[in-house]
Amino acid sequence: MTLNEIFGAKESYQLPDKIMCALLSDNAVEYINSVRGSGYTDLRDYYQSDAGDRAKLKQDFTPDCVCEIVSRLMVSGGCLDMCAGTGSLGKAAARHGHTVHAQEFSERTIPFNLLDAALNGTDEILDEADCLRGTVTKSYEVHDGRVRICESKPVGKFQNVIMNPPYSMDFPDTDSYEFYGMHVPKSKADYGFVLQGLRHMEDGGRLIAVLPHGVLFRGQKEAVIRKYLVDKQLIYAVIGLADNMFMNTSIPVFILVLQKGSKETLFIDASKEFNKRGKTNYMTEDHIRHVINAFNSRTDEERYCHVAALNEITGNDYNLNIPRYVDTFVPEKLPDMGILLDELEEIEKKEQITRVQLFDMLGKLTADPEDMKIIEKHRKILKQENKKEMQQLSLFDYGNGFSYETNQSQ
């Protein structure tokens, strides 16, 4: 059965409301069992292909391999999953033993998040919240596969703040919201989510955000924010990933890791670490382990990662673009001169043979007097060239006993 059939939705736009009503009803367990029995175990791909709103809400849901990397970068303790979507990041965090407090803005997405959590036995608190402006409208609790409305409480601080926020979202009222004395651009709210998340990060905790590369080097207000984060020793790591890893966009992303007291920043370029699956790329366990090992060791690895001191970053005018710190260029192997000369000699020999054969063919042509003058002029040029080179060629080179001398009378 399809989800529409299970929840009695005649049209797809009705499905979120139908799911929410079912989850809060006395028959919730029966609905969840029907979903499970129909083979649904992860609602992310279903939602983003059938019900997502990328145009308005910039919804691009996190691939499994990225979720796994984020969950392995976390420190011990609970986590706040901001812009949670259908809950993929939080679900991965829960598998690694973290308690999850999630926040999501879209009323259409929240029922899918709750259903996915109940379906997979993931306990969580989920706020209907504006993560950019820091407001909470309503809260839900998922426990032992059951969903209920609960009291909304002030969002405190967490050992881990994780997010895959909407990329380059408009923030028209940005002037009304100040973050550490700064404002984010009206047309690109990326750093607004990061700075809002920073308010919820415990001392000794980590903020881990999946973001577009533009925040690493764009100017004006974002340059001011980057300088603040660097000078405050907050940027612990910048991890570049391959492009084309998301279902609905080919945009490459990176993982930003913030941690207080970061006197150095680790840059990892994992953009070449992927396999292809259909139209998208994905990271294998070996690729993921490579990232995590480099993150934990924090030592330089040629063409893969580099630990940059503060003065190196300031010397780059606070530009955090990964290629400035990790040179992935592989010099081309110098050619063998002996082989090149052999190839050149072979080309010269073939060219000589071609000229002699062309001289022969032109001698067999017939045409009117004007054209014959042109042909003879061409043969004269070839004859002069051939005379210079005849001593270098053998009869065997010409093939079938052909030589210039045997045809010069034509």
C-alpha cells in the first residue's frame, strides 16, 4: 500500500495532515504497523521526491553518508538537530547513542519526521520552530513509538548542535535580528543559522553544520562573520565533500565544525572521495573512515588535509576556501625523451612516405591545361622536399618496391 492509501489521503497535499491526525489518534500503533508492513523504513527519499518544497524552503535532505560523518564527529552528550527536515541527521545521531531534540519549520515536513521517528523507534523532542529567528510554536514528543503534544520549553544548550539548514535562504527582516553584534545578508541566511546554533552550544561542545561552499569566501557581511569566528578561535575544521551527493541538487557542500578554543583549523578536501550510484555520488565506509581518521589525527596529509594556524588564515584575509590550504594538484609525469624522439622519428617517416605517394598520385592525374599547371606546381614542390629526404628512406619504407626514382619521369 502507498502512504496515501494507508492514511486515506486522496491527494498528496492532504497527506501531512492525515499523518499527523493518525499519529495523535488512539489508532496510531495500527497506522505505524501498516506503514512498516508496507516496506517503508526511511521517509526522507519519499518526502523529498513527492512532497518537498525546494523552491520555497530550499529543502535538500541529508544523504546517509553525510549523516554518518556528522554523527561520528559529535562529542558525547545530547544534540540539538536544527532544521531537522525528516530527521535523517537526528536518526543517525540516535543510532550513535545521542539523545535528540529536533527543530523544524515546515508544517508539512514535521508529520513525516514524527512518523519516521516512531517507525524506527527513535525517541526525540521535536519543536515546530523558526530556527533562524529562534521562536518555537509547538512541541511534540516521540517515545517508544508513540507521538504526543508536549509543553514547549526554552531551548537550552547542548553538547552537540547539528544542522543542514536551507542554503542561501532569503532573510528579509535580518536587520531585526542581531547575532553577536552582527547581521547576516538579506539574500543569504546561512550564517544566521550557524550563529543561532552557536547560542545553543555548550562549552566543550561542537556545532556541526552542512553548508554550501560560498560561506567560506563570500565578502561583505559574511566576511565580517568569518573574521569573528576565526578571531574567537571557533573554527575547528572545514571538510569539503564531493558534488552531486543530494537528490535534487548537484551543489557541492562542506561540513563546518565549530568548537571553542580552536587555535588551529583543520582543512580536509574529500571532494574526490566518492563512488557513483546512478546520477548521484555517495561515500563508502572507506571514504567516511578516511575523513574521520584525518579529523581525529589532525596532522597534514599530502593532497588531502592540512592544519592551518591562525596567522596562515589571517594571511589569506580570512578566506577559508579549501584549495587555499589543501593543494590537490598532481604534477603530470614527465615524458620519456627517448620514447618521444622515437615517436617523432616515426611521424617524420610516415610524413615522408605520404609526400612520395602524393607525388605519385598527382602524376597520374589528367585535367585541362590550367588545372595541370597547378598540379605540376604542386609536384614540383613535393619533388624538392622529397630530394632532401630520399637518402633517409629505403625501398622497403615506400612499400611494394615503390621509390621516387622509379616515378620521377612521370
